[in-house]
Amino acid sequence: MPDSPLQYATPPAWTEAVMADFDAFLLDHAAAEKKASGMAISMLSHYPDRIDLVAAMADLAVEELTHYREVVKWIHQRGLVTAPDTRDAYVVSFREAIRQGKEVYLLDRLLTASIIEARGAERFALVAAALSEGALKKFYQSIARSEERHFELFLTLAKRYVDADTVNTRWRELLDIEAAMVATLPIRAALH
């Protein structure tokens, strides 16, 4: 990801862990796509008066569910079945940084979503780079590009509803929070 805003780069050990247990990574990836679709639906449900947000989240929900469907195909091709959802410690922890109060809550939701998507773009690009040439590598290259578009979408929406100075200040704060958090995450064959 050429213009990543992230303040902490995922270490090579993460990619090694993913490649060593790619089946586990695929199962986690499927769950992440499904949850991302649900998050987009939650956003459009909570902010029906934000026309741009509703339209963007409707499109995003469909796109994320399409990604889920594609990952499920890879899972089934490998003779696996999807697993029950589990809590994503990274997302749960990061969401603790979201402030309460109508306007700051919306801003923080958009910015944390943007950063989560940026982290996904970075990590899917690492997976794509580690895979051998073929359809799976192309799939992960495409997913990485989608996540990059999504991080930009959430940031653009934040600036649509909140003044740029406030957005930029909070963006930097949340990037620092995310970097400190990611640095302490255990290395495992999962997106986060």
C-alpha cells in the first residue's frame, strides 16, 4: 500500500504465521468480511439522515458480503467449512477508543473503520506478495485494493460531516492508538 497512513508496520513474522496456517487465515478472513458487511449495515441503520453515508454503506455492505462469498469459495475448495464467529480482540480493543456523544461518536466510528480498513489493506497486500502466482494471489491483490478504497471512503465521509481540522487531529490520535495496540497483538494466522 503506497500511501498507508499506518504508524506501525506489520512485522514479517505475521506473514510467516499466515503462510504456515493458511487455512486458519482463510477462516478468519471470511469472518472479518462478514462482520465488515454487518458494520456497514449498522452504520446506515444508525444514521438514516446522512444521505451520503447511507448510500456508501449500502454499497459497502454488498461489496463486503461479496468478498465473504468469494472467501467461502476458497474455503470450500480446500475442503474446509466456515467456523463460528469469534470476537476480534483488535476490533473490540480499538472500538474502546470511540468516544460517546452524537457527533464525536460518528467521527470516531468513521475514523476507526478507516484505520481498520487501512490495516486490512496492508495485511492483504502482504499475503498477496507471499503467495505464488495464480488465482489466489490475484484475489488477495484485488482484496488489498478494495480495502485501500474503503479506508479512503471512511476518511472522506468523516470530512463530509466534520470539519477537516477536527478530523485530522482525531485521525492522528487514533492512528497512534492503533499503532500502540497492533504492536502488542499476538502474532497469529488471522487478519488481526
